[in-house]
Amino acid sequence: MMARRPGAEEERPWKLAEHARLGKGKVVGVVVLDGWGEAPPDPFNCIHVADTPTLDALKKGAPERWRLIKAHGKAVGLPTDDDMGNSEVGHNALGAGQIYAQGAKLVDLALASGKIYEGEGFKYIQQSFETGTLHLIGLLSDGGVHSRIDQLQLLLKGASEHGAKRIRVHILTDGRDVLDGSSVTFVETLENDLAKLRDKGVDARIASGGGRMYVTMDRYENDWQVVKRGWDAQVLGEAPHKFPNGHEAVKRLRDDPKANDQYLPPFVVVDESGNPVGPIVDGDAVVTFNFRADRMVMLAKALEYEDFDKFDRVRFPKVRYAGMLQYDGELKLPSHYLVAPPEIERTSGEYLAHNGVRIYACSETVKFGHVTFFWNGNRSGCFNPNLEKYEEIPSDTGIAFNEQPRMKAVEVAEKARGAILSGKFDQVRVNIPNGDMVGHTGDLEATIVGCKAADEAVKIILDAIEQVGGIFVVTADHGNAEDMVKRDKSGKPIRDKDGNVQPLTSHTLNPVPIAIGGPGLAPGAGFRKDLPDAGLANVAATLINLHGFEAPRHYEPTLIQVSGASLLNPSSAPPLPFL
Ligand SMILES: O=C(O)[C@@H](CO)OP(=O)(O)O
Ligand SMILES: [Mn+2]
Ligand SMILES: [Mn+2]
């Protein structure tokens, strides 16, 4: 336990001051539209094409209560402004009210300084290098959402320089944060690096692989079969497809005209006698090299927990396992890690719990942890079970989301409506996943259907807020559905000789909208004009204000002002043209 600095509590008390102008006791409905950015109208802007009367009305209805905020790059703690936003950093910023250097950046720093090799986690796995194999499992792309190939390359080099003699890489192909089909190039790059290591006498090879959505990278326990498929290939060395090397594997599997990087079937690399080249066995070291938590937690549990009943592991090898980061601070999972995760603390959820605000949070499985775990600073569970209720609607499993693009949007909204009307909660918070989950499939028609369903869900929630005289905040965590095509530098869709475009499955760099309103919102309340560069981290203070409290001083400033006076600094309030 870290010793507490005396007086820290007095400096930053949990008790929040009452807001001078905004009263308490209004129900605040918070909607996070996942993957819902703002972009110019265009046939590949599915939000624009879709029928979205509710969101359109928010945009057109009250200019002082609708604006854009930044949701990518440095505004959310990512290394550069070329980094697209994502749910982890987006919800962290929304809930925490502060901008933290995120996993991607922390790993960059640890690798650049070499500190990664001096830490407890690396020293721990290093003990296996003399007699065992080092296995590296993770997402192979330069997407920067869950992992980055350049970090893997540095780790491979560093680990070999620090004594790893036998290395096996278990790859997960992407096609979600990067273009579909790019897996072949990433595997080529990795194979080249491994060949160079072999020239230096390190026995380094790709041992297994599969597409991220079909193998290993499930989240929030939606479908353990996904993790099992990976386990069978990575640990047991068993898979339906066998190839002499990783490059051949990915190239051959992509020969299937329906192949998709996200869903490539599991494969193992075998030697001349047909034996797998890299099953995980007793005495080996394992590193999961993704820095992002949600899609590594399930595998981390399988690798670390003695007691485990989610699928039959057949063999549970005694390995030294470390995550690139610790993925769950509350569960301390995994117990060994190479880089300390961002210490996200004093989130808005924790403050509100200390101040008696009753919170209901809901989404369907695939986004449930976003609006709970990520929102609360990568912390599982609630702060005060007497005040909070988190509800999960089971997601569809075993299908790609373009097959059921409406997903559970309306069901989530109906749960939220129930919570709003119940009178039991002060904040009702949901994530509506369609723009993102369907957007990632690259299927335009389905994404349009998904966006319409999301809009209907928002209407259900706004109607309930209207009914109870409450306040709403509708925003998003990053872009996706508003731009679904690969473009050239000038912004024009790139077409091949037959006129076909390449769908963009990834998130975007676009800003996201935020709208406030509802009968409970004080008449003079609107967005201040002096924060043109505001981002997702400014939302937490805004929410705390709407609950009738002043935000903690160390938070990014609130987005709102009331009747011409800036909430934080009344003397410097700019004139409000709309009042
Ligand atoms: O599906 C995911 O894991 C990411 C994209 O890699 O999307 P999001 O950040 O919206 O969860
Ligand atoms: Mn998201
Ligand atoms: Mn996404």
C-alpha cells in the first residue's frame, strides 16, 4: 500500500461544493453513441445518409446547446494527433475528466528509455529465457488501438538482447483498426524481422494465428469460444489449418474470396513432421503485447487463474506470464506486467458516489465495460453498490454485426427509460453501440440501418427525460460510421479501375457532437464559447455541474455556463451572444 500523504484529503476532498446556479435533483440521462463522429455530408457518411431525426433536431434545434468536441490524439492522451480515437481512451476521458497519458504512450516511453527491461515484469519473464521459450501474443497491425507493430518489433529486439533465445509469436490479424487485407503486409514485415533475429542465432518464428474477432480477442465474456479457439492454437498447438510459416498461412487463408482479416480461422505453423513449432509448455514465458485491456482480459484469466471453468483448457502450462500492461487494476490482472498502466483516479463516478448521486449504467455486452469499466478508469465493479446499478443486455453472439445491425439499441434504451421513470436514479448512462460495431464491418447498408436504430434509441431516452423533467447529455466516444471509405489526401474516395471503393472499417480522427437539453436544464445554460479546443475530458465536469455540484478543481473545465457567467471563473466570462 502506498502511504497516504497527510492532508491529501483536505486538499482534494471528496465532498463537492454545491453549484452556485445549477440545482440538484434532476435526472441526467447520458447517452454515449459509440463510433459517432461529425463529418461533411457524403454518400459514405452513414450517419448523414441514415434517417436520424432525433440527432438532426439536436443539431439544428439549439445552437448554444450543441457543439463538437475532440475525441482523438493528444486530447485523449494518445501519442500523436494522427492517432484515431477509440473506446478505451474515449470513455476514460469522458468519465475521468482528466487527460492521462494512455497505454500506447506509456509503452512508447518505456521502450524508448529501455526502462521496460528493468521493471519487475520483464525480470520475471526473463527467468524463463535460459531454458524456456518466450511467447508473444497480440494484435499485429499499426492501428494503435490495442497494440502497435513497431512496439512488437522493439520488444522482439530488446528481449533477444536481454537473453531470449527462442521466441514464438502468436499473431492476431486485424482488419478492424486498419484496412482489411493489410494482414499480409504486416506478416511480411514480422517475418523479415524474425529472419533477422534467426541470422543472429535467435530461434524466432511465428507459431500460430487467427483473426482478432474469431480468435482470442473477445471482450466482456461475450463468447468464450473465441478465446478457446486461440488457446487451442497458441497453447495446445491445435488448429484446423496448418502451414509451414505465418506468411504462407495468412496468404493462403486470404485466398478464400470471403476471407476477412478480422475473422481469419485459427492456424498453427508446423514443422516438416507436422508438429506445431510453438505450443506453450511448462517453463515458458508468455507476454500478451496488447496495451489495451478489454480484449486481453479473458485470455489473461485463462493464462493466470488456477481455477478456471470457462472452457476446458486441456493443459494448463506453468508459465511465467506478463501483460504488456496490467489490464484490470481492481482484479490485479495479470499480476505481472511490463509497463505500469495509467493511474486513472478520482473519476467522476467516484466523486458522484461520494456525494450521494445514484447511478444506473447500461449497455449490451459488447459495450458494457465501456460505460462501466472504462468510464470508471479501468476499474471493474461499482463504487457504492447501494447507489449504483449496472445492467448488461446480452449481445448477439456468433454473428458479425452487419447481420443484425439494429443490435440491442432499443432494448438498452428501454432499460434506460425504465431507470429514468423509476425515480431511483439521478444519472442514467448508456452506450449505444451501433455506429461503431456495425461501422467496423465496413458494410454501408447495414451501418445505415444501425445508425437509424441508434437514433430511435436516443429518442426513447429523450422522451423519458422529458417526462420526468430531467436533463440529457448526448455525445459520442470517437468517430466511425460518419466515414466509411478509404480516401486520398484530398478527401476523395479512392476507386480502383472498376470504380470500386475500399470500405474503411476503422475509427476516425473526427470530432464528435455533444448536445445538452431537457426541461430540467436551467434556462440560461448553454455551452461556453471560450473552449474551442475542448475534448471528451471536458464532459465529466459538465456532468458534475448538471448534478448540481462544482467540479473538482483539477478537472478539465466544464463546457457550460449559465446566464452569461462562466461557471469556473465568473469574472472572465465572455459575453454570450445567444442570451
Ligand atoms: O472493437 C474494438 O476493440 C475497437 C477497435 O479495435 O473498437 P472500440 O474502441 O470502439 O471498442
Ligand atoms: Mn467506441
Ligand atoms: Mn470501435
